[in-house]
Amino acid sequence: MKEKFLELFKEVFEMEDEEVNFEDNFRDLDTWDSLTHLSLIAMLDDEYDVQIEEEELKKLHTVNDIFEKANT
């Protein structure tokens, strides 16, 4: 489950060839921008049927935070 999530996450962040850890702060990644922000929301909705509001996303910081939200 975690491997699949990381694959999707790396695809959204266009980081297929880079290492990503669950402890990483996704906002500190070089590819984090408004388009990635929207793509992340869309991925959560499409792949995990999780709708996330802007205020809720602001409370998430690490890759693991997003993983946990996707699997609630």
C-alpha cells in the first residue's frame, strides 16, 4: 500500500527518479507549486476517494501526513 502511494506521489510531484521518504516535508520539495498542489488534491480524490479542503491540506506537512489522510 505504501509503495503504491509513493509511486503516485512521485508521479504527481514529477519525481519518478528521485528518492522520497515519508518523513519529508512535501512543501519543501523543489516541485511543490500551485499546479502540484491541485494535482495532489486530484490524485487523492481519484485514487483514494478522499476529498480534502484547503484548510485541511494546510495542516498536513509530511508525505506520511498525506498517506494517512489518503487511508482514513
